[in-house]
Amino acid sequence: MAVVSRKLTFFQANCDSFSQFIQSSKSCLRIGALCIAIASPAAQAQEATPSNPVPPSVESPPGIDATATATSTSEATAQSDSASKPVASTPMIDKEPIAHARDLSVAFREASEKVLPAVVTILGQTKDIDPTQEALGFIDETDPNLYDSVGSGIITDPSGLIITNNHVVADAKRVLVRLYDGRELVAQDIKKDRDSDLAILKITSPDPFPAIPLGNSDELSVGDWVLAIGSPFSLDSTVSAGIISGKGRMLQGMIRGQLVQTDASINPGNSGGPLVNLTGEIVGINTAIATRNGGFQGVGFAIPSNRVRWVTSELAANGSVRRAMLGVRSDRIPQGIANELKLPVRGGAYVIQVTPNRPAAKAGIKVGDIITQIGSQPIRTNMDLGEIVEQMPIGEKTDVSVIRGKEKMILPIQLESR
């Protein structure tokens, strides 16, 4: 308030000074006009011929000094000459960047308005309560004071299917869902997958819920605008904007699979909330941050929506996630081998270990082979190989394309469950 007060005082002081200047200028203009009006034609002629060495006599009206009149007339003429000169035009403001900014603002607003009704706050009760009170029915499951953890989620089906992170509900004995309209409903039928850090849960109501479907994360590019929506620090329905900062990120030992990186603010409580594009499609589920101080430092991660779709479909259908297995360990192609074979380093997965009696060993894959394709899907890196294989149907027979030495081979293979 103090700073605002000084600014107001500053502008008020400038307004007072400007008013005095205007009053003074008006007085000068009135005197100048009077002098011009009463100047004789002879005086005007003198001003018109300044090279005449002998100034003609000037007859002035009573009470008016001729010298002052001539001087005033000269000044008025000078002012007239100055006024006739072209005045520099004021630079025009380029309105195109402002229009672009307004368009972006409208896109943010429309995407937020579309998604927010389907975003929920998830409260978890992780601490034990008195079993006697619970047995006697003294515990109100809809009492927010019963819950001690907070996260976010997104309704993806009007029937009440919610997607969130596993770590949001992993230790919860009860889960309460707070909707955008303020209703609070107890969650049911919670299914979790620790490896992918995803979970689904259900809420019920006589009326359908607002829902947002999953989009296609394969269409994301680095630099695309995105919005992270959730309940950071229990602040429901918070929206932050950023871009896709990177793709194919890995958090070894924490979350299985590749992640997208974003600089949209993700803080405690955002976990499980959606990352959406400007058309309001879910392109990821916010899950983690990289930080040195426990707070957001511009590096956040989300699980891509295409992976979310596969994991949650498995949870809904089977209660757990079934993963196919090849039976190899792989790494990036060594630079020397890539140069020798004239391959890009990201031109396949280099096999460094084959597990006996597993599909790869049975198919004849050997250490040193470079896997370049499985089924119809090309393999660029060892990370691609693991992610593609585990989502393939278990028991399905397919072909694996490999490079062995300088020979290209196609080997039939049948995938097994992990």
C-alpha cells in the first residue's frame, strides 16, 4: 500500500505542475494575440523586410509601446513559421504482438474452462483412527478433518472413473474426492500400479460427471504450450502454464517408462492432476519434480497419456497390469559399432545380455545383436524397446528385426508375461 500511495502522490504532484503550466501558457497566448491584433500594417511590413537598413516610423495606438509591439509581432511571425514546419509523427504501436498475446490468453482460458469441471482434489486418510469409534459408527467419512494427505485427479469417464497417481492413494485407508462444484464423495474400487505410479478409483452419482478423455501424447512436440491443473498446497483448481521442455525422460528406480518434461509449475498436491494441451485434451498425468529444495524449480514430469491409457485399461479390466517380456538387457549402440555399420547411435537397441529360456533366447537373439524393429514398430533406443515390448499382447507371435555383424535378420518370437 505504501508503494501505491507514493505512486499516486507522484502522479498527483505532476498533475498540479501541469495545470500551472497550462494557465501560464494561456496567459502568454492571450498577450501574444493582443499584440498581433493591435500591431499596425507598417510594423508588419517592417517584419516582412528585415534587410531594410532604415526602419520606417511606426505609429502606435495610445498607451502601446511601438518597440514592444514590433518585437511581439516578430515573435508571432516566428511562431507562425515554426507552426508551418512538419511535426514528427508519434510512433505507432505494433498491435500484432498484442493480438497474438490476447489469442494465447483466450486459448488458456478456454482450455481451463473446458477441463476444470473434471479436475478433482483427492484427500487421503493415512493415519490410524480409534477402532472403537469406527465400530460404533462415530466416524464420518465425509469429514475433511479425517484426512491428512492431498493430491489431484481427473475424471475421464462420465460414470465416475478417476485417474490419479499411485503415490496419492497408496497408503490411504480412506479416500475422499472433492469435486469442482464442491461436492465430496467417498472413493470406491481403488486399483493401483506401483511401477507406473498410476491408479484408478470410482465415485458414484445419479447424474453423469463432467469428464475429459485422454488425448494423444505422441503428437506432443518440445515447445508446445501446456497447462498443469490440480490442487497444489490444497489450493483447489489451480492452473499454471508452461511448455513441453523434453520428451523420453527416465526416472530410474522411481517410475517405469518414459516421461514428458514440462516447466509448468508442479508442486505438492499437483500429483495426479492432468497436463493438458491448448485444445483441452489430457496429454499427461503430473507425477514428479526434480528439485534441490523440495519446491518447484522449473523441472516437472508427467506420464504420457498414451501410456496412461494402456495402464488404466489394464487396471480396469484385470485389476493389475500385465506386462509382456522379451528376456534381454539392452543399451544404446556403441559409437564405434554405429560408425562401422553406418548407423545412427539412436538406430536400435544393442543387446548386452540374454536371459536363458526366455523368448529372446528361444528366438535365437544373441549378445551383440542390434534390435531395430519388433512387429511393425521401429526401435530407436533401448528405452523404446522396453516400453514397446511390455505393452504388446502376451503370447502373441511376431517378428524381430536384428542386425548381427553386417547381416540383417528377421527372427520369429512369442512374447511371455513377466
